[in-house]
Amino acid sequence: MTIVTMHKVTPGRYTYYTQAVAKDDYYSEKGEASGRWYGKGAQALGIEGRAIGYQDEAYQRVSHGFHPTNDEQLRRVDLKTRTYRATEKHEERTVHPVLAYDLTVSVPKSLSIYYATCKPDERREIEESLRAANQKVMDYTAEHLCQTRSGRGGKTTEKVAPVFATFTHTTSRALDPQLHTHIVLVNSGQKQDGTWGAIDGNQFFQKGKTKELQQTLASIHANELRHQLEERLKLQTVSAERGQTFHIGGVPIELQIEMSKRARLIEQTIKEEFHDHGLEPKPKDKQRIVIETREKKRDITLSERFDYWQSIAKEFNFNPDQIPRKSSPEVKAHHWHQLVDRVSAELHRSDAAITEGRILHESFRNSQGRFATDHLYEFARVYQENFTKTIEREGKTQRVLNSQGIQSVRDYWMTQAKHTRPDLSSLDERERTMLGKAIDVTKRLRANYQAYVTDRRRRQLEKLKRQAPLLYIMGKIDLKTYKALTRKPPKTKVAIEMLYATHQISAAQRRYYLVILQQEDQKKAMAKKVERLQRAEALYKAGEIDRSTLEDIRNGNFSAKENSRTDRQIADNVTFLDGYLNRDKPTDTERKRSTTREIIDMCFAKGEGTTSQSKQPKGSPSRSPGQQHKNRERNIDIDL
């Protein structure tokens, strides 16, 4: 899938990109292709479009705030690492200087495999398509994210001309084909007055908006890359579930799994450390595992890598020349109407706030490579003006769908209702089998995830119940919530009706408790039936009953022959077994009598209420007839 990750480039990491570049011809030498300079800032420095070679001096100078060709200092770069002490709000933290920001864009695995096995001229077309998609990501970053702060408290913001350095790599650390590009944004931008300043990194790592930004950049890159591949190579790109990504049609899924050893290692490590213990990893934990499982890149030439990948593809009978092709359809008016309906449905489906970034993300994601990037920018602007509106809610301004947007949601679901069954007539037997397996795997994954979510909610509720007294004392929850968390569910129908009659539970809660009680009764009846059947089978093995009687018991016909001698014998044996297995368990009547007796002993153990004549101390005066008469009356009441 198309993935965008964002990292800060510190002084200990900035040389990684130039050291990975091949010293001479990257096809015959060990290493990757040379990097390139992009951006209006690079144009102002006179280096736009130039290549970045092995341990390039200009790259090092620009990263440290100097001009690439002379000793002019563009801005002062502080290279000191600072450690801040722990406070009440923050833990102890170490802050490293930031030289650049790395936006890593990874293409789908199927495209990486096709790139590794196709012809050289097609490989060049893929590189041009990837370069065009990277350019769209850099354009969006320069327009919306590159700004610097100045003034007191950094309240004054100003857009700057950025400097980008791109490095395209073809291989993962496990020697699998993994086409990805490091878009390095240098932490220096040119202001309108010609001076240079640092990039405001909060635009990339703002709390609550980082994931939305990653999704927007990934959707822009995927749409442009898909559009370029269909225009240049006529490749058939297939949308994945809900359009999150795409893949190249015709690349076997088994080959994709075989060439994803690095991803499998990370998933296995996360499973062993977290999922097997019922835990969910945080983003920091995933990043730590990615770093800990990272192997050192091996020195193998690109030609040797291509030969190795093509040999694996032959083992899976994959031929890139047999990839299905298609011609790009002409974009018509009804395609735009369909895009409006899909975007409205996705915005209406989620509870998240409708922002400009979300509209842009859904527009690119649902485009499926059919529309050009520049056209989609205009589409997102027009959609925001005509299909959304702003309202005041809880003192905040929010954007929601207007009447036209709601109508487009209805149109979308009406269209989906007419096309619920896909056409599988064009698939052969092998493709149908693979599709069936994929559907089964998807259903199983969804069921497992639903079970995981249910268990997680149950554990969260149990934790909340344990913390309810403390939360109530601290004022975190009100009295109504505290009672709802600490109230024990009723166990009998009488208790449920009593709670409902005294207005302690609502009608909906009453129905819920009755359903739960009915389910428990059914479980008990089923357990009793199974236990009786097991006992009957034990009697059959012991020779106490014959085969026909056992079959009658299995079929539930036990009560129909109660008058027969054999059934009376079975009933006696079952009763004996019941009494034998439950010999240590007191009955309800015995339990009630025992509880009542304990209460009575507690009430009359002290002083003058003693009911037993034998507990009277020796030598004490005998009771009067009137007192003995009262005790006899009390004993009668107690026995009753």
C-alpha cells in the first residue's frame, strides 16, 4: 500500500541518504541512485535539478545552514543536544537539533515486484511516474506546511520557499523489492525578504492531526501515481477495500507475501510482544520495533538484485508481460457526480470533524486514479463551497454537510443498493478460487478484530467499575454514573420487576435484563440436558439400560415412558447420580435454614435472650414460670 511516514533528521542521521548512493554507475556499483534537488528554495540557491552524489558536500552544507557553493551562512543552526528536567506536566526529555524532515513514501508491493521484473524501458516509465507523484507531494507540502515563525512567542507566521532533496531506493533491508522515496525537507526556507529561517515542525507533528496529514499525503501520491501508470503503461490498477490503496492486477498474492519478509518480521515481533499478551502497541512501540529489527543493508549491486528477484518470480510462474492492460476511459460528467456522492458518503460515515484536509483526502482516495491531481484540487475547493456549511456548536465553529451534501449521500446509497452483487462471470476457476480465499480471510480477520474489540471493551468496563469509587470521590463522574457502574445486575425475574416498579431501571434496561436472564436459563437447561445424556451413556456402558432407551433419551422422549419399569429404574439411577454428585452441596432449603439459624444465634447470643436451657451457667437461679412460658413461645416462633 502507499504509505507516508514522517521523521526528524538529526545530526547523526543526515548522512545516511548520501552514503547509500552508489559512487559511480548505480546499476553496476553497490548502492542506490543519486538524489535530486527540488523546490523554490533550491532554485534560489541555483541547485534545483542537480544530482546529489555519494557524500555530497553541497548537501552537507545546506543541511547545516550554509550556501551550497560558498561560505555564506543562510541561518544559524544550533547543533547542541539539550536535556530538560522533569516537571509536574512533563517527564525528563532530551531534545536533539533537527536538520531536516524525512517524508518517506512507499509504493504498493505489487508495483515494486513489477518494477523488479519488467523490461528496462518500462522501468524508466515507472520511475518517471514515481517522480511525478513525488512532485505532487512536495507541491502540497510547500503550499500548506512550509512556514516559519517569528516575533514574540512565535505568533507571526510566514510562508517560505522550501528546499527538497529526494532519494529513491529500490530495496528493503531484507533484500526484497521495495520501491520507496525519501523526500527530505531541509530545515531552512527562504522568506519573502530574502532571508532564511527554520521550518515550523509543529505543522508535521501537531497532536491529533499527524494521522490526517499522513493520509492526505498518501492519497495525493497514490492518485497521481495510479493516474501516471494508467496513462504511460496502460497498467490495470485495482482498488483495495474502501479505496485505501491500490495494487497492480495480475501479480500473485503468494509472490507478494514471499517478497515481504521485512513486514512479516515486524508483524511477528509485535504479535509476540503485545498481541499474545492482550495488549495493543502504541506508535512509539511500533517505531521502536522497526528500529530494533532493522538489519544492516548488504552490499549487492542492482543488477544482481534484479537477477535474484526475477529468479524468484519464475518460481511462482509470474511473467510481467502477461499483466493485463487497459486504456484509460474518458472522464465524463457523470464520473464527477459519482465522485461527489462517494466523498459525501465517506464524510457522513465518520464522526470526525469535516476539515479541508479530510475533504481533500477523500477526494483523492475515491478518485481511484481517474482524475488528474490539479483537477482534484479544484474539485475539493468547489465541493467545500457548495456541499458543506459552517455551524456553531458548543461554542465552536464546525463544518457539516448541507442539504445538497445529504442528498448526495442518499443518491450514493440508492446506487449501491442496485449493485450489491458483483459480476464474476469474467473470472476463470483459479481466479474465483483465489477470490473465495481472499473473502474467507477477510471475514475471519473481521471476526477476530470484532472479538478483540468486544474483549477490550469488556476489560475497559471492568477497570472502570473497579475505579468507580475513586472517580466519584475525585469528581470525575456524577452520582448517577457511579450507581450505574456499581449496581449489580439482578439475578431473578422478581428482582428485575421490583427494580422496574420502583423506577430504578428503565424499560430498555428491564428488557435487557430479561433477555440476559432468559439466555442464562437456556444455558442452564442445555447444560442439564447434556449432563443427563452423559449419565445415560454411562448407564448404557454399565449395562443398566438398552440401546433403544438411550436413543429415546437422546431424542428427548424420556418423559413419554415414565410408567415403564425401565424408565423408573433410569429415573432412580439419575436421582441417585444427582444426589451423589451434589452430596457436598447444600440445598436451597438447607441453605436458608442455616442462614436463618446463624442470624437467630447472633441476635440472641448475648444477655437475656438465650434460648437454650443447657447454656445457663451452673448455680444460677431458675427462671420463673412466666419467663419459661415466654421462652417456650419464643422457641415455637423460631421453629416456625
